[in-house]
Amino acid sequence: MTTSLGEVLDSRRTAEFHKAARALLKEPLLLARGPGAETYRLVRRYAAELRDWFDRNTGWSLRVDAESARLRRTPGTMADATHPAREASRAGVPFTRRRYVLLCLALAALERGEAQIALGRLAEQVVLDAADPHLAAAGVKFTLERREERLDLAAVVRLLLRYGVLRRVAGDEDAYVSGSGDVLYDVERRVLAGLLAARHGPSLIAADGFEERLDALTAESALDSDELRFRAIRQKLTRRLLDDPVLYYDELTDDELAYLTRQRAFLTTRVSELTGLVPEVRAEGIAMVDPHDDLTDVRMPEQGTHGHVTLLLAEHLAAADGEVSRDELERRVRELAAVHGAFWSKSAKQPGTEGELVEQALARLTGLGLVKRTPAGVAALPALARYAVGETVVEPAHRTSQRKAQQP
């Protein structure tokens, strides 16, 4: 049986469309130059189709110009804290509260600044802005005199370099941190202008509390008809299918669950058409599984000591009857070290490292929607059952790189 040229071209076009969509989901800000230039060109080729799909199904806008492609994506739920901004390094350490504040202050200074700026000058602007009484009242204080504070600012700058907001002209951040030199950057103003992904400008928000301000920042337009309400529900569910490892039914409102029950096949088919993800429907919820295993920022299982510890703790939690305390998990790690320590790194077998091993395992399991933290410790979620002893270990779900804290 021969395949027609038309079928070959259609197949190739579908593969390219999937690749472009997946690239935007992994990196919502793609630059026209640098390592991602080829992917950017592919997104630009399919910009019209992608823009229409995202606008219709998620409410996310896509802007493509000569310098960058920016998908302004917002999460399906604001309650998920497992997508932090991370250091632009192999370690990928999550940003602290101080670094988030520094990031906002640095962006504000860059918005007001010139086309070029030195790191020392940026630091001066940040220190001036950090003297705001509102920040002081919130317990935030920066002098950038201490090495630790300069390291935080350097981490923020390297994140902006990665996003393409800054381009290094001369110098090195390590020299600035050590006090032996400075760094000069070009400011890419068009990339900077497109960085914020919000439905309303922060300066227009009058609410006082954090939760209230976050709600106002991301609030939908007035939903004064059934058609608009159904569209908002459809878009929210689609965002969650794209973002969340598992969409659990018990996390939905009655209206959302009723809509998903009626439109499940339609929603999952639309996501599959965009990405090539395959729906896995279970009694507790839906996961969009990635057969290519590249549309994820968290994997399970993972190689190495931390991956092995995580897998073993997943088996322990899956077999547990109810919540498990942190103390019990740390005791379990000590027991596991006696059995499996020969396969672990030397540092992981040192006394006192149990807490760190448990924390890293819980961060991974929480990020994959397999467990949830509770006041008493940790509770297993339904999808963790597949990690019970005797079951086949499989990738639980895809996980896109949502760095909107981490995502730009």
C-alpha cells in the first residue's frame, strides 16, 4: 500500500505543528536568536493557527514579532506552588522570597532605564526602590552590601539573561559578586515589555491583601451569560489539562465537573490535536500522557540517588494507611540507606542528610500530583497507587515547564 504525497505532507505538517505547540508550552518565551532560533522560526511559521488555538481554547494570547514569540500563559489554578522560578544553572535551585522581590524591582528599574545598563547601576536602582516603606513594613530590606544579597541579584540577572531580557556585552556576574568588577548589558526592551503575563496591569489593582491582589490581577472579564461562563470553564479546564500532571475530579467545582463530564472527549481530543498527548482517564481524574517523554520538567522515576530515594518513598507512601509524618519518612530513609546505601552517593549516606533527601523527594512527588502536604505530614493522592510494590512503574503524566514564576 503506497502513501500519497498529500498524506506525507499532511503528516509532516502535523508533526511540525505539534513541535511548535510543544515548544511554546515548554518555553513560553522563544527568541529569534540563540539556541532556540530554529524553534522560534517554526512557531512563526504556524503563528496564525497557534494563536487561534490558544485564544479559543485557553484564553492565552500569542504574540510573535521579529525578535521573539511570547505565549502569555496563566495557570489553571493559582493554588499550585510547584512551578517556581529557578536559578539558570544546572542545580536549578528554586527562587526564594527575596529573589522574587529582587526580580520585580530589577524589572521595574529596567523598564525606566536606558538601552544599556551596568549591573552596579542596576543594583543602585534596586536599593533605592527597596527603601519603599511598604517593603520595609513587609519585612523586606536590601542593601546589597552582603555577598549573599549580591548572589541573589546575580541569580535574578542570569534568569533575565536566559529569558533574553538582557544581553551581556562585557564582564561577568561572578566578578560583581566578589566586588572585583562590573557587567554591562544591552536591554532588549521589546522582550521586556512582553514579559508580564496578566489580564490587568498591576498599577491598576487597588486591593490590599496578597490573595485579593492576585485574584484581581488574573480576574476574567464579567461573565454575564451562560455562553461566557461555559467558555471560561472550558478554557480553565484546558489550561489544567495542559499544565497539571493529573486533573483530579475532586479539585473541581460542581459546575466544572459537570462540564468536564459532558465534554471530556471533546476537551482531551483538542489537547491531543495540539500536542500529541494521549489522555489517560481513570476513576479519580485525567492525565495527558506524553509518549515522547519530553514535555515535562519533573520526571518519575529518575536516575541517581535522589531519584532512587524518591521512588522508594513513593512505594512506602502508596502502601501507607493514611497520612505519614516527616519523622516517619526520615526514619524510613535511614532504613533504606542500610539496605541500598551501596548504590547511593557518599554524601547521601552521611548522618543528618535524611531531611534533605525527604524534602527533595516530596518536592518531586508533590510536583507530579502524587502526594500532598498536610499539617500532620504527607498524604498520598490516588495516582500514587501505581507505585505500590508489585505494580509497573510508568511516567504518571506530562508536566510542562510553567515558569511564570519560572515561566517568563
